[in-house]
Amino acid sequence: MYRKHIGITNITIKMIEYFAANLWQMWALIAIICLIMELTNGDFFIMCFAIGGFLTAIVSLMPIGFYGQLVAFALFSVLCIFFVRPFALKYLHSRKRERLSNADALIGQNGRVSEPIAEGGYGRVAIDGDDWKAVSADGQGLEQGAKVKVVGRESVIITVERA
């Protein structure tokens, strides 16, 4: 019974020694996880921690202890937040402060009437492969196949006028 306990202790010690000698793998894993998390967010904040993780993985190949690596990770991440993130936001996102959602981005788009719009009623308009319920801006009817331009949106109903 006592030997089994010693065996587990030896295995545990060997595992700790392995992870201590190969901390770069932990930093690389942290960086990859942060990149995956960034895909769900898109504001380039978590990406800074990924960059910090990758740079710390490189630093961990030098004879620096865990606490030194932790300081390097924090330093790289903070520097990235202040210097890399503004650059990424400026050049990779549009210059508009307000980003339009999918439905709001329809305003100004051109399409074709796929189902006639009755006078004072509704019809359907095809835009980029999607079919939207539509109403005419001036209340006049529009025939099938007419080219239209989206001028407004109320919930899931778009307002169009002849293009």
C-alpha cells in the first residue's frame, strides 16, 4: 500500500517537472484558446492576450522562472492592448463608429420585386439571395421584376422605391 502511494508521488513529481520544463506549451495553449475566444467577440481585446501568450511562449524558452514568465505575459498583453489594438481597430474595422447590423445594412441596397407589391399593401423583394417582405414608399404598386432601392426598414418589413 505504501509503495503505491510513493509511485503516485513519483509520477506526480515527474509530471510537475515536465510541465515546469515545458511551460512554452502552456503559453501556446493559452494563446490558441484566446484566439478561439476572439472569434466569438471580434473587438480585438482577447487577441491581445493571445499575442501575449505567444510572445511569452517564446520568452519561456529562455531560463526564466514561472513568475518571470507571468510578468512577461502581463506586460506583453498590456502593451498590446495599448499599441496593437487601436491599430487593429482603426484599419480592420470600418471608420464608422456605429456598425450596421445585417438588417440595417440593407438600407441603400438594390433589389428586384419577386412578388408584386399591391397598392397600399405588401409584396416581396429579393436582395442578395434573401427574400424580404416589402412595402412601397409612396404606396403605389410595383410589378414583379421591377428594380427597387431600399429606403427604410421597420422590423422585418423593408420600404422600397423604384430604382
